[in-house]
Amino acid sequence: MGLHKDEAIVLSKRAYGESDRIVRLLTLESGKIGAIAKGASKSRKRFSNTLEPFNHIKVEYFEKSGSGLVRIDNADIVATNQGIEVSLKRACTASFFTEFSDRLSREREKNKALFYTLKEILETARVRELSYGDILYYQLKMLDVLGYMPNFRHCVYCGKSVADEVKRYFSRQRGGVLCPACMRSVPHRVYGEGTISRLVSIVGHDFAAPQTVCDSPMSYVSDMKRFEGEAREIMEGFISFHLEVELKSYRILKTLLWQP
């Protein structure tokens, strides 16, 4: 076991006793780990502001055989959370994705793609607010790198490929789309033309491309609102039912994204 050196993103921290801190880290080489920083609230030299949530750090920790928590010996800043704290929306977005990473990843399971995705999200949140299109894109990207992506391409009942123009039936129970023939046999919800095919384009990194032709700015706004509402319903239903995860930070973020 012994001493390890790694890069990490601080997911969360909490007080432990009078001077210690317990932190959750997403590391580059070892995945998600829990760690204790002895005397963190007193030692300005070793841990001054390094173990704050959303920080990107270089960390040295000691792992003892049979112990659940590793012990942080030293931590140095790569990038602070500066910029995220300037707005509630930025902070809630960062909280949502750190909680998403924490809740859906497994302990000690290396996942470099997840680390770099979260790093990219936090770098963006430091300089600007993320739109719902950004949030949806990163949400889908995280599901993909974690192996939980909904099936938007093939019927989850018969396995046949479903053409974009008939991708209107989504089963949260089965975790994906249904073809017109199979939708009679499986509980599902019906969505507007273009919603699911647009989700496919987001998965393919083309999340800005419109999927319908709008005659006016008003109709474009209406189309975007419909898409966002239906995409939100699909994602919320899939995550809560299929993954059995309820994210506290998302409840707050929703109120900021869709204020009346």
C-alpha cells in the first residue's frame, strides 16, 4: 500500500472532530476515494484552502491495509474553485455534477474519462454559467462514461434500429426508445417529433444543431421550451427509476434553470 501521489478533484468535505476533515476525492488513477486530513482546520501550511469542494489538486496520501479512509499527507492546488462562487447557478451546477459523479461512480474504480469530464465542467463553470444545453450535454456524457447511457438508437424490446422520424416512444422502465410496433406492449410516454432524435445528436456532440425548421423567433423559442421540458422529463424519469438516484443538488438547480 504505502504512499500514493495522484491528481484529484474535491467532491465534498465535512468536519470530523475538532480539527480533522473528511473529504471525498475523485482521483485520476484510483477513482473515487474517501480520505481524512488530520488537523486540516489548524494546519495552514499543509492544507490552506486546498481541500475545498471543486478544487483540482495534486495530492499525496497514505493508504493503510484494512482501512476504509486514506490519510492525506499533503495537497497542492492545481486550480481553485474561484469563479464558481460568484453566482448561485454556477455553484449549484458544480454541486450537481460533483454529486452526480459521487453517487453514480463506484469506490476505487478508475475512470479517467469521468475525471476529465468533471474537470472540464468545473473549468467551464469558473468562467461562465452553463446553459441547459450544456448541462444536458454533460449529463449525457457522464452517463456514457459511467456505462449508464439510455438507449436512444435501438428498440429496447425487439432490438431493431429505430429511425429518427419515429423516435417518439420512450420507456423509462426499459431505459430507452421503442419502435412503433413494440410500443403497444411496453409502458412508455410519447414525446414530440424531434425530441429524442435531438438527444441522439447531443450524444454525438452536436447539441447546438436544431432538429426542426422554425418559421419565426417565437416558434423557435416555443420549440426550445418544448424540447427542454421533454428532455428534462426523460432524464429525470430515467435517472430516478432506472438508477434509483435522487440528487439533492438537482432540486435547487431546477429552480434556478426554470424560474417562472
